[in-house]
Amino acid sequence: TAGNAAGRFFMAASTAAMPDHFEKIVYFLNRMAFCVEGNLCSDDVADAYFKDYAVSFWQYFAGYVGERRKSGSPSFAQPIETYVRSRATEGPSG
């Protein structure tokens, strides 16, 4: 998909040059996903504030995440993927 191609393009810039913001976004979204998965925060509130952002992020960077996993970080961004996939199966009202 176009998003995955964009994510791979982003990755093409050296990993050493990877913007610190990207890692901070992954850190934040991982923690938000842990919060939802562990029932530590409201699903409804987390979804209202962050679901669209998490889904867009995942669509755009899934290819890059896959490359990071292949290069030695097998669980990189796993909580984000789990969160996004669980939301995709909930249907339009969820």
C-alpha cells in the first residue's frame, strides 16, 4: 500500500538519522495500548482521543516496523499493532 511504501521510504533514511520524535511516538502509543489492554484506562476515552491517530500511524509505518522487526527487534511496536488490529475487528460502532 502507499502507506507501507512511505514507511519504507522513511526507513531508507539511515536508522541512525531516525528522528527522535518517531521513537517518542512509538513509546507513547505502546504505553497507551498497554493501558487499554491492561484495563488501566477507559477504552472509550483512549479510542476517542487516540484511535484515529494510532490507526493512521500504523497504516503509514507498518512497513518500517516490519523491517525493524526483521533487523533484530522482533516485538518492536507490537502493542500498537495489537491495539490497531483489535479496533479493526470491532466494526463501525466500536
